[in-house]
Amino acid sequence: MKIESLRIRKEMKVFDLVEAFTLSAFNARRLGDSAKLWKRMIEDDAFIFFTFAGAMIPAGMREIISGTIELGFAHSIVTTGANIVHEICESLGYSHEIGSEKANDPELAERDLNRIYDVFIPTSAFFAVEEFLSKVFGEISGNLSSYEILWEIGSKLENSFLRVAFEKRVPVFCPTFHDSIAGLHLMLYGKKVVLDYKKDIKKILELCSQNRKMGIIIVGGGVPKNFALQSMLLSKGFDYAIQITTDSPHFGGLSGATLEEAKSWCKIKKDAKVVTIYCDATITLPILFAYLVDSI
């Protein structure tokens, strides 16, 4: 099969463009192959984990994550405490603003602005998060998993992927909940709450033990990637895996570790179909989501 030159036409659908990528090369082909693989997971009725680290919410990916849950493109989420906090900010009406990586950071601090590369967010947003979480945490009690706490938070929010997850009972695991502002507030205001990670592990092991095909979409790597992959150590391994990363494997870090390497740990089956895209997720994730939307 030969490489085909991309033929771009007016009013071309994302679906057709991504299909054409599969006959190109490098990361365009990987992107096309990943789109087809994710579509195959859905068609095969696989249970799909979607993990994302990095600043995906500040970067404007929240509606895509919400749509991924709403449309059934993923059945469980694993993310960071930071993404949870920024999602709450947005749901409470505070926006992430277009900024600049060249800004004077001490001056931003004086203006009560916080910088995430080229994104700004006002400190007032985090005051609002504290007020909101102090009420939520003050009303709950017992030994709760991170996904149960996040369902409680989602039940009190509108226009949030946490609300969609709560309504659809999709578990959102946050293995780094304590490594965030939300974790600090849980300590301050959740006097009757114990964050019980044993319950998280028990739940994710149950999900990984289902008698069906298992797939995983990994955005960015980090703790969410490992938390989901390691859960297959007591099971059969993932049948399909897609990874979007900007990290390289030869530095030895987890976020750059190849999916083939995970096969040596039996976290992914030896005959599993896997694709890694080396690209910024803020570019690839919207294209993959648009492809899937065009496919249904």
C-alpha cells in the first residue's frame, strides 16, 4: 500500500481527513490509526478507561471530556486533582483566560493572577472553590473513595463533566486527589470524611476483571496512566491501548514509556493493538473526538 498525498477539499469532514491520515506517515498516520482503534473499541463494546494528566481543563478540553462520557466513548475516568480543581473553577463560572508565557510572573502575582504556561486564572476562582468545597465536604461523612467524593461534588455542579459522570454513574478516579487544592480543603473541612484509596483500588480492580474486551486511552501519562495500567496486573491485560504523549521513552520516565513496554509487565496483552501518538494532546484529542462524533 502506497503513501497517498492528502487531498484537501472545501467542506471536508474531519472523519474524511483523519481517514486520509492513515495513508500518510509519521504522527499523522498514528493519529489516523488511533482514531480507527478507538472506534473499534466502541464497536467491540469494550470497557474503555480514559486517563488524562497535564493541564487539560485549563487548555479548554473540558467539553470534549464531558462529551466523551456523555456519548459513551469512555466508561471510567482517571485524572489528577489539579484537573478536578480547574473543572470546579469553570463550573462555578470562573474562566481560564488567554495569557502569555512571556508575562512577568511577579507582576501577575501582584494582580492575583496565576499562570499555566500561556493561560491565566484569577486567584478569586480558588477562593470560590474553597467556599464551594467547604460546604460539600462539611455535609458528607464516612470512608469514601475518590470516585464517591467526586460524584458528591458532581451532584452539586452544573455544566461539568463531573455532573455527567455522577448522572451516568461513571467512576472518576483521582489517585492524586490529596496533591491538589481540593485535597487541602478535604483536610480542612471534611472533618468526618476519610479518603479511602483501598475502595478506589477495589473498584478499579472490579472494572478490570469484567468478562469483556478492555481498552484504554492515555493522555499525558503520569499517575493516572499508571493507576489504570497497574490495575490489570491481577487481570488479563488490556486488549487495546492508545497513548498521546510529548515525552520520549529513552529518558526512562513513565509518561514516555511505550505501550510495548507495558506488555512486559502484562498490563497490556502481548497481542493487543496499541498506538502511540507523539503530539500535543490539545491538538490530537479534539480531532479524535470529532472523528468519533462523525462516526456515530
